Amino acid sequence: MDENIILDNKEEKPVGCVLVGIITEELDERACAVSLDELARLADTAGAACAARLTQARPKPDPATCIGSGKLEELRTLCVSTQSELVIFDNELSPSQIKNIEKALGDNARVIDRTMLILDIFAKNARTAEGILQVEIAGLRYSLPRLSGKGSELSRLGGGIGTRGPGESKLESDRRHIARKMQVLESELRELEKNRAEQRKSRRKKGTLQIAIAGYTNAGKSTLLNYLTDAGILAEDKLFATLDPTTRRLTLPNAGEVLITDTVGFINRLPHHLVKAFRSTLDEVAYADLILVLLDLSDDEVEKHYRVTQKILADLFAERSLEPKPMLFVFNKCDTEAARRVAGCPTDGGENVYISAKTGQGVEKLLEKIEEILLNNRRTVRFCFPASCGAALSQLYKSSAVISVDYRDNATVVEASVDRKTEGQLRQYIEKE
């Protein structure tokens, strides 16, 4: 990643930028405008100020310049008139497109795309060792296939490029260097993932219930965790203010002590490189006993945010071959004037709770619903698995909180806290009293 894409926070004046969007058959004019609004907020988070917008309607992006030569000249003029140093495309650009666009713009502006901008924000906000590794791996995965054709622009990737070997082109050398670096980073990340998995396993053995707060970026997840647990984590009105998951203890009147985790926010067209790199972080959502799906009721695009969140969660469970977990839809910022203008959002028959994580309005009702779902959905059961039923035993370990294990001659007896669905699926193994 280019370390100079955004200004240092010490700079007083933000970088001026022009946003560029393509109106296609898949993305109509309104959808393009909404996406550019989101891109403007991402730019603001990164430290850039939107000076102008440019849209182009065409069936599909031009393979050479994305927007065509005529529109490219208009973009160059716009950059000069607004004194913008940066151009951000809402769609992903190929290396050759970036090269051709920057050649046409001359020294007037640099060019990046939506994915590069998000990667830069993630790199800026990652704090823990795991988060920093995840972001770096995502950036390298994005950069590796894009080395081809960059020529002198290889310096975009930053320092540390390996020296050229005998009979080896610089491009081949750079690819080998990045591939080796990714192997080292992924090895380090696997160790951290192993530690996280062990912690999760330990919690399950103790029967500790786990709640994950998931949802669109800037929906108020960190604010809610702070209100519930006095976590003291950063809660800003910016996209992706929180990247690293934070887990705190929460004591419920009847369900006792549970763990609740704030997770990285979702966004439309979240880069695959990031989803893959943040796999271990997203596991906190996939293996939770209850997911609080937090939505910003004051946002005019709340229904779209709901659909994006649902798709990401569905993909998350599918990739891990897991059954979807109980979800409680929590509509935040209900105290704002804007929230009163937003129509109800469909939640596929799920239950809704309306709160203000900032003032505490509705939080008492939220805690009642959390406790009700947790208590109604789980109970302690003893199973007896014959030696030949390893697959069923594995299913139990994957979906339940194991309390105790007793290894016998031809069977394994397991006491576990299970949800109703798992209990039904493994009913034939329930130990007879």
C-alpha cells in the first residue's frame, strides 16, 4: 500500500479528492449516488475531503481507462480546477487502468480505487498484533496479482522489496519476495488464530455463553459495548473506527455471566481480501451463541445495510459449514430526529428491539430479550456416543459448549450446553436416565 495515500493526522488541511463512479445496468443512478456518498465518508475517515464528483453512464467500464478518453479529459480539468491531489474510483481498477489514468492526469493527481482506500483505513486503525497482521496480509493479497504491468510504479508497495536474482527479472523477484513475506505473516497469524481458538474452546468448556455484536460499520457497536460493560473502547462517528475485536464480561440477572464481543463492521462490497484475512476475527461471530445485529435506524439506507449484513453473515456460516445462530435485530439511534423518518426494516420474521446506545433508551428491554433468547435456546444435556459415531461427536463439539467428558470402553459420555436444534439433531444419543 502507498503510505502517502492519505495525509498524516498531524496535517491541518485534508487532501482534496475527486470521486468517480460508473452508472451501469447493475448499478443505476440512485444506487451509484448512494455508493458515492459512502465512498465520501470513507475518504473523510482516511483524511481526504471530497472536492467534486464525476459519474459516467456506460454499459460496462472501459478496459483501458474505466471511464473513456472523453470523460478522462473532463476528470483532468476537474482535478486542476479543484486543486485535488487524489482521485478515488468507486469500482476496482486494474493496474493498467491506474497507469493509463495517471498518465492522462499527469502530475495533477494520484489514482486509487475503493478497495485500496478501505485497505488504507484498515492499516491506519489496526492496533493489535493480530489486526496489523491481518491488514498487511490483505494488502499483499491485493497487490500480488497487480504487480504485472506496473513497471516503475512498483514502488507503490513500499520498502523491503528483494534484490534481483541472477537471470531473474525485477517483476519475478518482487513476486517471490511478496509470496515469501505472505508465508511468514500467515504463519504468525495462524499462531494467533490458534491461541484465539484455544481461548474460545476454554470458554466453551466452562459453559460460558458468548454474544457477538455484528452489523454495518458505524452502526454504534462500540458505543453499545461501552454502555453495557464500561469497556472504554474508541467510539467515533467514522467508518471502521474499530477493527480489533474487544470482549468484555456482562452479568445478566438470570443467565449469569456472559461474554460479549464488539466485532469489525461490515460494508457494501467489502473486499474479499479483507474478509479472508479477518477470518479468525469473524469466527467470534460465527461461533457465538447469540448475534446482536445492530442497525442504524437514523440512516436512510438502513434496509440496504440490513441486506448487506445478512448476506455477509450467511456467507460466513456457509464457509464454515455451520448452522446460522440465533439473531436479535437491534435498531440503534432511535432517539434521533432522523430515525423517526425512517420506515420499518424487514427482518425475516426476527424480533426487533429499538434502542439508543448513547442514552441508554431501550437497553433494559434489550437485556431482557438477550436473556430470554439465551435461556430458552439452550439447556444442559448428557449424550452417550458409541465409538463408531465420531462424526456426531464432532458435530456436538462444533456447535455446543462442552461441560464434561467421560471416556468409557466403547463410548464417550459428554455433558454439554446445547441449543434446541442441536439437541433435536442428536436426540438419539441422549443418555437414558
